[in-house]
Amino acid sequence: MKIRSSECFFDAISKDLVWRKKELSSIRSRINLAKKRQLQDFEIRAGILLLYAHWEGFTKFSTECYLNFVKYKKLKYNELSTNLLALSLKSYIHEFETNYQHKLHVDFLNFIENDLDDRAKWNIENAIDTRSNLNSEVLENILSVIGIPMNDFELKFNLLDEQLLKNRNSIAHGNYLLIDRIEYLNIHKEIFTLMNVLSNELMNLVTLEKYKKSA
């Protein structure tokens, strides 16, 4: 995917969020309309699986879109915000830490001293890893990579870990999980909110050019 302008970025994540919300709204309606308890329980379990899938899917898609957008800004290393500079130097740092050869250490330090004026590069494919298990720790790492404040998300870490992810994993492993309608609707509402928060935070990063080094 090539996202070369802020308009393309806004359009991409807005469209992705819209179709996900439509599906989630549909399952919410089915839960509310189900009269028999057995059918409602079935719809709720399906809803938890779908809710998690869209939360993880939107997190990965939107943050990768952001990195794609920044990539096509063609910024130099010394023009990047600290979090993105760390991302772009990740492979160098890893080699520095794991290779005992002194020459490589010298080469890395020479790069830091002399080559930060080069165009920045990074591997987007490996930058965002949800590990198919988007718990609060994994989310915190992704937000750190992107440069999004943790404040609004930290308040929901328990909900993400204990109510969404734990229940999703239990259902995915074939366990019969019973969540009542009120509990599901609360989880649903909170995930909707977090998806909106993530979308807004990413748009703010682009609008305010937070991907650039502070003056």
C-alpha cells in the first residue's frame, strides 16, 4: 500500500473503520433481537470473536498505514521523531547488541555520527506485530512505536486483557463461555470508543506532523 498524502491516509483509515463498525453494529443488533437465551448466548460468543478480530485488525491496519504515510514523506533520520528514529535504527541496534565483532560496533557509531543526514528506511512489515494476541503489553509497545500517548488506553487495559482477550481466547479454544447481554454491550461500547480514540490520535499525528523531530 502506498499512502503518499494526508488525504489518502485519512481516507484509508476512515473507510477501514466504517466497514468494521458496520459489521459490529450488525452483531450488536442480532444480540439485542435474539429472544431465546440459547440463541442470544450464541450471538454473544460470536460477537466477542468478531469484536476482538476488528480491534486487532484496525489497530494493525491503521498503524501500518501511518508508517506507510511517513515512509513516503522521504524524511532523513535526523528529521524523524525519537520513536520513529528508534524504529528506523532497530536492525542496526539489534546487530550492535548481538554481534561481538568490534568492527560492526565501530560501523554503527560511524553511522550515528556521519549518516543521520541520509534518507530514513525501515521495514514496515515487521514494525507492527500484534502477535495475534493483542493484550495491553503488546498494545503498549505498538503505541510506543507510533508515538501515541498511553493515557486513554491505560484506563482500559484491564478491559482489554480480562474481558475481551481472555474471553476471546476461551471461546477460540472451544470453551463454553457465558457472558450476559449487558456485559457484552459494555465491552462492545468500550472497544468502539478505543477504535475511535486510536483513529483520532493517528489523524492528529499526521495533522500536527508529530512524525517529525521537535524543533
